[in-house]
Amino acid sequence: MTGITALVRGHITRLFPTDRQEEVSRLLREDCGESLPGAAKASPDLLERVQCAALKVSAGNLEKLYDAIALAQTDWRDLLVAAGFAEDTQAHKHWKS
């Protein structure tokens, strides 16, 4: 995944102030995407789901985003559970930030 999807970008825009949005995008691209353990061959939809989970758990707080990404780097499935996205593979598409 070379970029951030429109869905993820929309959540970033709604959750974070303008001066933090590029940093948040970079963190998600570099640290919460294909580089996650076991995610090298993950579908773009799964990566979007994990990134949305990180954003949801962060609630617009940069420190909480760092914590969410650290959780994803340990086991991204735990992050999906924390965000309430584990049971429904489409839940991240219906979440409103």
C-alpha cells in the first residue's frame, strides 16, 4: 500500500488538526501498513481496516495513535478487537469519526 485511502484520509481530516495530518498519514503509511508483522501480503482492504482501527482507538490524540500503532505492531488483530472491528470485516467502512 503506497498511500492512504480516501476513507482513511477522511478520518484523519476529521480527527486531527491540520498541522498534524501529514504526520498522522506518514505514521499510518510507514508503521501501520504492509510493514506490520504478517501483513506483507495483506489485502488493501485489511490494511485500511487496521489503519481505521488505529484512528478510532486514537480518538484524535497523537499519543493514543502511537499506542494503537504499537499494539498493531505487536498483533494487529488485537487492535481490531480494541476498535470493535474484529467481528465484521466491513465495520470500519461504517464507523463515523
